[in-house]
Amino acid sequence: MRQDVKLIENDLVFAYGDFVIVESDTQHIEDTINAFQGWWKQNPLDGVGIRAWQKSPALIQKMTQSIRLNLESDGYKSSPKITIDSKGNLIIDPNATI
């Protein structure tokens, strides 16, 4: 279990004048999937950049591999499942555990 500052819609949450600390695995996985490579100076190769994959259903296998590799490099065991709903939206289940 990892811990970090609590975020709600990418805004920091404060209580009693200090940061709120919470379990952060879900947020960390979401951040890794959303981030583009180069977003984090300390880990420049970390990030899937899922928004760049939108409207690319033919690339689901590559998307799945990118998510798996990025999460595994962060210490998770992952076997992601990606589907497309009837409206064309990507549904991503990272299926990740520590």
C-alpha cells in the first residue's frame, strides 16, 4: 500500500491546515495511464499518454502492452483489459496489484 497526498480532480485536499494523506495506489495507476512521457522530471520515461490513443481501436494490443509495462516498472503486477463500449469509449481495467 502506497500513500500520498489526497487529490480530488487534481486539486490538493487540506484538513486542519495540512495535506490529507491517503492510500494512493488507485490515483497512482490513474496518473501513470494519463501521463505522457516527460511529464515527470524524475521519471521521464513513465507514462502511457492514454489521450493520444483515443479513437485508435486498432491499437488496443499496443495500448494494453504500454499500460502493462508502465505499471510493472512502478512495481505493480498488471494484466490490463481494454474494451470499447457501444458509444466508442475506451474502458480500461488496469487489473493491477502490488
